[in-house]
Amino acid sequence: MSTTSLEEEPRRRRASADVVAFPRPRAAGADRTAPAARTLLDIFTATVLRCSEKTAIDAPDAVLTYRELRDAAISLARRLRELGLGAGDRIGVRVPSGTAELYIAILGVLFAGAAYVPVDADEPLARADEIWERAGVKGVVEQGSSIATGEGRQLPAEEASRCQYTTHKRSRGATGLEALARCSDDAWVIFTSGSTGKPKGVAVSHRAAAAFVDAEAQLWAIGVEDRVLAGL
């Protein structure tokens, strides 16, 4: 059996090759009016109002509508506030990537008024502790829906204040939580190794993060029926 490479017969072979279509970026100069400054929660809440019963997340651990995602996140935010965590605080997040639980954890921290400090679930605990100590986190949301509180460090499981929530359960009365985040507040703090090998943190404000989301929304013609592969 003979084979033919794309280089040998480019026209015939390329015509039959599989092509994955992605949305085309909009023309330069189109819709260039920048939205007013807002927070990530402003964007998320507006999306929930428009698409409450649309699927927000399709992950291995759960499929959630925007309303269900909001309710689960607000339920977690309330637990965080009950533990004294909230506006101005930094909260560590150590939940496996690609799960609905991760998005609930992130949004829950933001709804509580805090900034999240993510650490990969596969990172050694010693490095996670170092990052959280440098960031000055006041609590940590971990896999399995647990919350650890302490002076910037993860507590052993037996000492952790625990909060259980179910991703697919609809929380009654979950709305109405007062939003505390301001545009100038940090949304998250990301750490890199840096030139010295020591973790170095970079804080990203709600204003900057929301502006990035708005810019992408103007650049890519993505609608409510589209599906996007997320990188988290």
C-alpha cells in the first residue's frame, strides 16, 4: 500500500484533511467602545440573568447551569463569611483542574469578597504552604469541599473548619448575598517561580480581569450556544 504526503499532493490531500473550525476574530475597529469598569462578578451575574438555565460547566464531576453554578458558589461564599473570611482577605484554592468544583471554589471566594490564590492540586504541600504563607492567605478551599482556616497556613484535616457543599444541589435562597468586591480589589494572586526559584506573586484586580474578558468578548464572535474549552 502506498502513501501520499501533504507535501507530495497538497491540493488533493489538504482538501480531504479534517479541519476544525474556530470562530473568526472580528474585524479591527469593530465594536471598539470599551465597557465601563466593572468586576468579574458583575460579568458573571449579568450572564446568569441572561442564561440562567443554559449549561455553564460540563465537567467530569458535574454539569451545571449558570443558576446552579451561582447558587453553589454563593452557598460556599456564605460559609466562608461565617468563618470570618471575606473582603480584603486572600484565600488559597487547591482543587483539581478541569472540575466544576474548581469553578465553584473560585467564584465562592470572589462572592465572599476575597481574592483567590490558586495552587495546582498536584503541587507538593510544602510548596503550597510556602505560596500561601507569602500571600498571607487567611484560609484554604481544598478538594472535597473543605475549608481550612489559620494564620496563612493549611491546617491538618482534623483541625480544619469544614464546609460541605454539593455541586449539583440547588441551594434554596442562595441569591441575595451582598457583593463586596470593588473594581480596584484584587481578584486573584498568581505565583511563579521567578528568577530566584522562590515563588513571586502577581495580583490581578477585578478591573483588569474584567477588561480582559470584555476585550475577548469583542474580539471573538461567541454566542450562547457555543462551547469553549477552558484552560483551568
